[in-house]
Amino acid sequence: AQTVTQSQPEMSVQEAETVTLSCTYDTSESNYYLFWYKQPPSRQMILVIRQEAYKQQNATENRFSVNFQKAAKSFSLKISDSQLGDTAMYFCAFMTGGGETSGSRLTFGEGTQLTVNP
Amino acid sequence: DAGVIQSPRHEVTEMGQEVTLRCKPISGHDYLFWYRQTMMRGLELLIYFNNNVPIDDSGMPEDRFSAKMPNASFSTLKIQPSEPRDSAVYFCASRGDRGLSGNTIYFGEGSWLTVV
């Protein structure tokens, strides 16, 4: 079974600064995907960024980037130039690659509540 | 493209009443998921469908919960009778079968259920 751990229940950052959220996971699979989802107070689950395990290059999406360390099973999210709208709960999630049954279950971490202060 | 569409966004109902949550997945997506989010248990997968067929319903908490997918563009999650402990945010999500959308699950905005 896969597990995802987010060791920082809460974090805060000043507007325009950079913050890094941590995530570690445990799996014996070789083909998998990792995600960061954002959940603002509206409770909507918004995909922030995804990473394929077979890719060595770290994914980036505008101000969001990841540091994917496959051997260490670490997948941290860096938010640059933090904005007030980044205030949200952030979930790290894992999904195995593959077919109908194995490739369809997302395993979530406990979440990190990020607050961006003006 | 339209995302996953859920209704209602918010519902308050009395204990014992039937609740029906609705979902329209992203067009062309073959997989549909129902998740529940509570403070105590976090995000839980209740059931998922592939090509309208239920594949894994092991997360459905009890017989009061049922889910159907009569066609590729519509699914329901029904709770009958509802209880206060069913209060949660219920998410519908979908993913495609290949390519970028084949390996990413996209969520709807959620249905916030309160049972009093």
C-alpha cells in the first residue's frame, strides 16, 4: 500500500516571498504520478501541478515548481512570489500508473494549511 | 472545456431524508470517482466507475449509500436515509483513458452536505 506524508500541518509566508511545502511518500511501484492539489476556503479541489515518476525533470507551472527526489521519495512544492490568493490547504497526492484498477486510486497526504500574510 | 460539474453546491437536509448528489464528468473521460471529505477522515474514495461500470465500491460506508452511472455524462450518489454523520463535502472527479488527462484526476467543486 502507498502512503503519503505531509509533515507540516500549517505554514505561513509573507506576500511576495517563497515558501516550500514538504511531501514524502512510500511505494514499491516504479510507475506512478504525483500531484499537488490546492483547496481554498471554497473547498474546491484545484490541480496545481503534476509529476510523472519516469521524468527526471522537475515540473513547473508559472510560480509553482516541484523538487522531485525519486530515490528519497520526496516531492516538495515551491511557491515563488507568494500571493494572497495562494492561501489554501495544499494536498500532496500519489497515483500508480497502469490500468483499470491500479491506476485509479489517489492517495492523499494530510494536507498543509498555507497562509499568505500581507 | 467545461470541468466536472456537480449539483447541488450546498444542501441542508433533515435526518432521515433522501439526498441525491449529481455529477457530470468532463466530456470524453472514461473514469468517474466519488470522494468524501471530512475533518476526521480526510479525503476518502467511495466508489469509482469505468465506462459507466462500477469497478470498486469498497469505500461506500454502508447500504444507505448508493451510486449509479446510467450513461457517460451523468452519475448520482444517493444517501437514504441520511444521518448527521454523513455531513461532509462530496466530490465527483473524472479522468480520461490516455494522454495527459489519462493520468490526472480532475475534481468538481464539491457538494457541501449538512444533515441536521
